[in-house]
Amino acid sequence: MSSPRIEVLIPHDEIQKRIAELGKQINADYGGRPLVLVGVLKGSFMFLADLVRHINAQVRIEFIGTKSYEGTTTSGQVQLTKDLDKPIQDEDVLLVEDIIDTGLTLNYLKHMLSQREPRSVKVAAFLDKPSRRRIDVKGDYVGFTIEDKFVIGYGLDFEQRYRNLKDLCILVP
């Protein structure tokens, strides 16, 4: 069995430049109001860490965990594996996702968080893969729109490996 080849899709410096642009847009939209950033574990952690450094407001960070993939295939079912630690009622919430793929996870999370009566819920996604969409959901702040390729690196994994790559890469069998 040969090991997979890794090809860089988006280099680290391009990722950082785009995240700075998203931070400016978020700052302009929220005007310094306090924000609760809800990172979706585990894939969003690098994006969230870099994004929060560009937000000029009082920020609280929460994490929520979901599971919907087995290997490279979505199960079609979203499971909550970790809930928020504190309430979000009357707060502006920015849900931070690694990738909007089928839309199932994002739809589930937006619905669940909205039931907790936040002031607002918006979505910042590192990646958007619209060709795979099953449910019509959109990100408010999107880093990059990509084709239907299985990507790794910059927090995204294949079977819990490759998250530590600084670039966004394609895993080629």
C-alpha cells in the first residue's frame, strides 16, 4: 500500500491574508460590540485562533462539538459531542466552522443555537464547498470557496491526522 501524496491547495500566507480581510469585515459589521465566537470542534480551531486575533472587540470563546463523518464520507446524521459551557441568550454569536459542505451540520447548529435566544447568529467559515450542498445554508464570512476535493491541513483532518499542516492541502490517493 503506497502512502498518499499531499498537494498544497492554498498556501499559509494566502490563508492569513484572507483571514485578516474577514477580521476587518467582522469589525466593521459589529462595530466593537461584544461577540461570542463558537468554534465547531475539532476542525475550526486553527481558523478560530487566527480569526480572533483580528477582531477588535470583547470576545468570549466557546466550543461545540459535532460528528457527522466516518473517514471521507458524511453519515448524513449530526451528533452533538460537546455543548456550550455558558448560555448565549441576548449575545451576538459568531459560529466558526472549518467547512460548509453538505450544510447538514451548519443547519443543525444554527437551528439549535437560535433556540437559545441569542441576539444574532452569523457564520464564519474557513471554506465553502457549494457543490456538495444538500441543504441551502450560507456563511456570512467565508474564507475560500473550493471545488469538491477532500482537503486536509490547517485544522482539517483525515482520520484525525494532518490537522497540523500549515497549508490547506489535498490528499491524493
